[in-house]
Amino acid sequence: MKILLTGANGLLGQKLVALLHAQPCLALVATGRGPNRLAEWYPNLCFVVLDVTDAGQVQRVLAQEQPTHVIHTAAMTNVDECELNQAACWQQNVVATAHLAAVCAAQGVHLTHLSTDFIFDGSVGPLAEDAVPAPISHYGASKLAAENAVQGTVGLRWAIARTVLVYGVLRGGGRTNIVLWVRDSLRAGKAIKVVDDQWRTPTLAEDLAQGCWLLAQHSGVGIYNICGDEMLTPYAMALRVANYFALDKSLIERVDASTFSQPARRPARTGLLIGKAQRELGYRPRTFEEGIALVAAQ
């Protein structure tokens, strides 16, 4: 088995490198648009520079590496940035995915594609795999279009992993996550406003990596929800973080989404049901408390 991973420098990509690099009888090719950020931790990692928006590069790298499986995590995921830079978002999330799907189909490679709960409008949740998508942001629309590109590619063996609010520790810097943001703010004695009218099933990055690996191992076919199992608001998450680190909860102000003006709309209530992944793949996510503990240890 040989896995080619896109987006290896991102949060999920890094967790997949850590997991897959340790597997016996597995060859791993990590790829990213920029230089390898993981060289310090994995000096013998096979890393290839790959811009997935370039069809020629995708064709060339897959022909050269000949993977049996591709796990496609590379994407533009900052929701507001996607709203403000719609052409770049479409290029990175839709066009790139279509390139990969076409080459994987032609070369008989199994593709696992990462998607999101933001393909839904937020009117109801948690949702099963057969829920009807209705995105309310450009990011959501781009990820739904990418799903359609995967499903519409003739001859492709594919799995789509939908996930929700991924958190974890990124090596080499980058965006923070809700656990560290709350902890660091409260430690500094800084008051924070956190929304209590948006519901999610937050996902530890290590759990999502495990789910992707299970899909590749099974050469899974179809859509699978891979996320946490607890329905929480960001405010409820913040309280749990404060409790874990024994910090002052009075600094956390409970607000609703209208407090913030953001370029992109967010669905009010999503969350995904993971029964199918539990039954068919043996997927077992950690609790949110266990996730906090792992992030704290890292």
C-alpha cells in the first residue's frame, strides 16, 4: 500500500504524517505547495512539492509516485477568506479536487476526499450522511462542488470524509485552535466573548486522521461522517477548557453570533452523526475532555 497525501503541512496533514509514518508495510508520499515543514521531526519523510491546482503537476507526480491511495486534505479552509477571495477558493477547493479525481480515476487510485459540515444550512443537526446539502457561504458551496466533482468522476473509487470544527496543535506555527485560544486568553486575564447559539460536534485532528486512515485501509466507498461525538456550542467548549485548566470562567462572556460581523455566514446548527463510521470502520473518537488533555500535553 502506498499513500500520497496532499496538504501535508496543514493541521490534518501533519497528524496523518505522524500516524502513517509509523505504519509498517506502508509507503507514504507527503506533498504540499510550500516547503516541507516537518523535516525537523521526520528527517526521512518522502516529501514532494505539489500544487494541486496545476493539472500538469498532479498528472506528473501521481504518474511518478504511483500511489495506491490518495488522501486529499489540501484546501482553502478559512471561511471568511473564501468569501472575500472567491476565485482563489474555487481554484483550490474545486478545480484542484477535479484534477486529482480525474488522475486517480485514470490510474486506478482510491481517493479519500475531505469535506465539511458547512455544506449544510444549519437549520437542523446533527446530520446523517444522506442529509440534503444547502450551503450558505462560498466556502460551503466550494466544498459541495468538490464533493460533486468526486462523485461525478467516471471510474473513480472514492470516499468522502465529512468533518466538523477540527482542533489540534499545528507544528511550525499557524492558526490557533479553540482550546489554546481560550486557555491562553484566560491565563492572561483577558475577557473573551464566545457564541452560544452555534452547535457543532468538534473533532480532534488526531481522530480525523485515524478516520482517514481507516477509510484508506478499507478502501471505503461512499460518504462517511468523521468527527467528534458530542454536540457542543463554542461557549460550552470554552467552559470545559476553563474547567480543565482551573481558570476563571467569569472572563468568558456568553454571546450570540450577531455580536460578530464576519464576511461569511455560519450555519447555526450542524454536527454530524458518526454511527456509520463506527459500525463499518470501527471509528472511535475521543471525548472533548480527552481532546483537551491531548492538546495540553502537546
